[in-house]
Amino acid sequence: MAFLKRILEANGIPAKHIRLNIIPVKMTYTENFDAITDLDVESPVSMDFNDHQYILKRYDKVVE
């Protein structure tokens, strides 16, 4: 999430007021992973970007 915040801010989108709702989904597959046998949707998790720290700063210039 902190990395996404950094990407948004680098593109001029202030991210400190962005709120994200994640809906966890657990899927159970067959032994060969060719079909889903069970699907369990859990309670949503809300997140905001106020307290996320960006920990990959030292890698920002690697691609350049």
C-alpha cells in the first residue's frame, strides 16, 4: 500500500486522503489447481494511506 501511495504521489495525486476497502477471498482448488472447489468471502478490511511508510526509498533510482 505504501508503494501504491508513492506511485500516486509521484504522478501528482495526493494520496493522504485515499481510503481503500479490501475484500479477502479464500479459494480452495482441486489437487491439480484446474478448478475451484470452495469460495469463502470474508469481511472487508478498510485501509487508509495516512500512516503508511514507504520503505523502498533506496531503490527509487535503481531503474534510472
